[in-house]
Amino acid sequence: MDIYKEKYTELLASQSFDESELDYAILNKHKLFLSQLAKVSNSGVTVFDLYRHQHVFTSYNFADLFGYDLAGIEVEGNRYFDERVHPEDMEVLIRNGVDSLNFFFERKDECMSYKLINEYRVRNFKNEYVRIIEQHQILELDKRGNVWLSLSVWDISPDQSPLQGARTQILNCKTGEYRSLHDLIPDTSKSGLSSREVEVLQLIKEGLLSKEISDKLCISVHTVNTHRQKILLKLNANNSMEAVKYASELGLLS
């Protein structure tokens, strides 16, 4: 698990922020709305700052919903939440956290169209584990396109039957399609391809042209063609058909 924690920390540090360009007045505007959202929906709401690596907003009702100490959250930050996650689920969440950061960082031009939905167990004020549904969504990018503020909404799951392990899904908010995170993040270690490049190559295999891939993935044709060039370079292929053949042999394409 320590390896995944290191990878997660490395990913957070991989973005290059300029503090002078970060307008925290935007966060104050969000806080007004999110406080109302927490009150109306009776959900726990937090905002995580990927520049500061800390929670910069936590709704008051975490105390009512789970018995959590807001002062403790402010002082301890991530550790306060992490210590209340079921140990078995925590290991899965860390691994999935690495994959989900990769997923969002590779799709910065469209990352706000997706939600990451985790289902897992946390300890409440009675020292009992309850099943929750946590929805993550990118709230703000900075001027450079870095993922800056991330929104998290906690709800107690209506299904409190025994849960073995955490579950993670990705929701495409435009299409309403749910996908398993691991269906979208194939093992690309043997090829050096990113998950986005595998996704583009899969569509090439299905016969789609660059414009059709652009429309399907909601990215520019220029971005598609950049992916195509990188795919050929990484696979040392002369053309797209060779790239499809090599990637299929590696088990990256369906």
C-alpha cells in the first residue's frame, strides 16, 4: 500500500501551479452554494485543493451525519478521514485513487464531464462501520489547465447490507454511462501507452476516423492526431494498423 501512497503523492506533485494565478475568491463563491447544497441534500460536502494538498472546505453537517469533529478535520486533514475508513477498503481506495488521478489528468480538456463514484465503509460516532457513497467531481481548473479544486459529496448509502471491499465507477455526466474504473484504465505498463491513447487506439481498431473519434471523446481533432502520433512512436509502428496489431498482441484492445 505504501507504494500506491507514494505514486499518489507523486501524481499530485506532477502538476505545476503558479500560486499568483490562483484566485481563491472563486472558492469563497463556491462555499456559499456548497453550504446550501449540504443543508438541502443533507450530504457531507468537502473541497480538496490539489495545490495545497488539503481540504479547504468541509460542510458543518459532517458532525451531524457521522459525529466527526470539524476542528479535528481542520487540523488533521486527510488523515482524519483516512483513519475512519475500513482498513480493507482503504487499500482499494488508494489504488483506485492513483488510477482515477491518471484518468482525470489525461482528460483535462474534458475532466469536468466525469464523476468518480466510490462506495465503501467508514466508522461513525458509534464506532460502527456504515456504508457510504462518495461522489468526486472536478470543481475548478487553474489558468494553466491544472486540476485545482475537487468536490466530494458524501451520502449514507440506502443499502447497508454487508459490503466486501470498496467499489469504484466512473459516470460520464454527458451520456449517463457508468463504467468500471478498471475498464477505463487498462494495464499499459508493457507498452508505455496512456489509458487515453489505448482508448483512441481502440476506436481506430473499430474503424473510426479522427473526426469521429474527436466527436465521440469530446476532444479536438488536433488532440486526436497528437495521440495517434504518440501511439506510433511508443509502439514503434509504421502505421495505425501495425499499432492496432501490436496493442492487440499485448492484450490492450478488445
